[in-house]
Amino acid sequence: MADPFAHDPVPDEPDPVRPDQPGPSASDGRRAKRKRPFWQELLILIGAALVLTILIQQFLAKVFLIPSASMETTLHGCTGCFGDRVLVDRVTYDFTEPGAGDVIVFSGPPTWSTNEIAPQQPAGFFAKAVQGLGSLVGFAPPDEHDFVKRVIAVGGQTVQCCDPQGRVIVDGKPLDEPYVHQANPAAPDRKPFAPVTVPDGSLWVMGDNRGNSCDSRCQGGGGVRGTVPVDDVIGKARLIVLPPSRWGVVSAQNAQQTEALGAPAWQQGLPLAAGTVLAFPAVAAGRRLRRRS
């Protein structure tokens, strides 16, 4: 029979920690945690950089390779040379419409059936993957139906060519176009065309190299079918980023006005500001990698 006056045994209390016996330190915990191998850190960094690149180029700015000579000499794309890589602003036209003089990149509408460069279709999965990645960051010819031209007239304006001096006429006024390149100035290729009234929401575009550009004058048979819907515009060419010898701003001179139009000051400062902001995490990540290696 159990003793009703018996008590449960009192559990042993842990020995108090004496001052001369310090507890575990933070450094011991860090040593106990297993370090991630350097190659894993490197793969994570590369993966994060690629994801950021895709997001930035999809929504903010994208690098495009100029594969043809139709915009010479504003943009280089000659056969056998290192074609220009241009940074295309994808944000500006969310707030404003393309204007005369803008150099734009756009997806060719269905009526634009003539490519300025034959589409390159590499054989094999790996080759296609490499081209796709290179096209994404502007280091390989794109496989899309994309073009780069200069806006000459916008919706509602009437454009034709030419006056007795060979100049394009918009709304009855001849244009002074210093950016036009003629391979043979003594015998310029003027390609006359009848007056065309650009539909609202569309653009009349032409290459700066007028003798070597199939643009609104010839695509789709010319006329209204050669115009480009504003909805097909990808963005505005802002900067030449490669090769280094060609670094500079892409001229956006409106030939319908007397002054050259550039980006507003706050937009011109965006690339520098973005680079400064992104530099800090990149440097910090590099320091962590050096300490762990």
C-alpha cells in the first residue's frame, strides 16, 4: 500500500554556471554552421545576376544588337564589323508617344515581310540556348522580327519625297536632316514616293542610310501599309554601349524643328543612378565571397 504522506522526488537542479566557465560564444555557433562551398555561392550570384538582367531588360531597358547598315552612320551595323549595341529605354513611351526624330526599336508589323538580316537558326539545343541568351543581353543577333529606324512623321501628318533639293517633305515643309547618310553624295538615292497621310496611332519611319534601308517606303508595298503602329514600338534607343570606341548618346534630332532633342536631364541621369545603386550590393557580395573562399 502506498504511503499517502510520501512526496514525489524533487528533480535535480542543474548546476549553476560558474563565472570561470563561460557559455558558448557567437563565433562557436558560426563555426558549427556548415559553410556553403564557394562554387555554390558563385552559382547563386550568377543566377541572381541573370534574373536581374532579364527583369531589367523586360521592363526597364534592353540592349539590342544592330545587325544591318540601314542606320549608318548614326548606328554601325556593317557586314564584318563589330555592330553597335544600343541601350533601348522601355519606360519613356509608357508616359509619352514617340516623336519625330526619335530612333526607335520596334517589332515589325505583319506587313513588314522583308528582314534586313536573314534570321539565324542554329542547329542543336545548346546552340539555340546560347543564341537565345546572347540575344537577351545584346551579344547575338535577335531571332525576333525587330527593326531600328528613325521616326520621320507621326499620326495625322502627311509625308512625301522629294522637293527639288531632294529633301523629304512633311506637312508641306522640307526637312533638314543632317543625320542622313548617302554612300554617294554626288548621286543621292532619293526614292521618290507620293504623299502619304500617316494614320492616327501609327508612325512613318526611315533609315538614316537612305540608299540601304527598306523602311516605310518599301515595306508592305509602301504607303499606309508601310507605317508602324505605335503599339509595336519596343522602346527608344538612348545610348551606344558597345564597342567602347562608340560610346555615346543616340541623336534624337527632330528635323521638323531647328533644335536637337535629347532626353530630359532626369532621364539622362537614370543609367548613372541605377549603376550607383546596384554597385553597392555587387561589391558587398564580392567581399563576402572573398572572405569565405
